[in-house]
Amino acid sequence: MSGYNNRTGIFELTWTKANYWFRRADVPAECREQKDMEFFACVLRHHGLNVLHVDGAFLKVKATPGQIWEALSGKPSDPEHEAYYTK
């Protein structure tokens, strides 16, 4: 399950959530050949986020939900929606 840990600042992102949030048309060239969670990790890294762990079905990233949303979607974060994950 995807979720943000307020204490550590780490978001555990599942493939399902990453795939749902991913809306970019501008995929970084270095990420185009990556598969599964490595693809999403590459996109997050390209946008300056610190990916700590990549597994087959999830990854851990030191970032807020809003930062992850912006990196994956290419759209601005909505503070009200982000609050859902940080409560």
C-alpha cells in the first residue's frame, strides 16, 4: 500500500499508485527503456527526488506526496489532496 510516513519523510509508492499518478507526455530520454518500478524511479530521480529503494512492486522515495505527484504527473500539487496523505 502506498503511504507517507510523516516521521521519516519517506513515501512508499506502489506500482498501482505510480501508474495512476503518471500522466507525463515528456518522458526523460534516459527513462524510456526502463521497465516497471525502475521506470518510475528514473522519472523521480530525473526530477531531483531521492529514491532510496526500488523493488518489483514498490519503491521508497524521500519526498512529499506533492513532490511525487508533480514529478510523475507534470501538474502542480493540490495542497488539499496532499493533506490526505500527510494526515
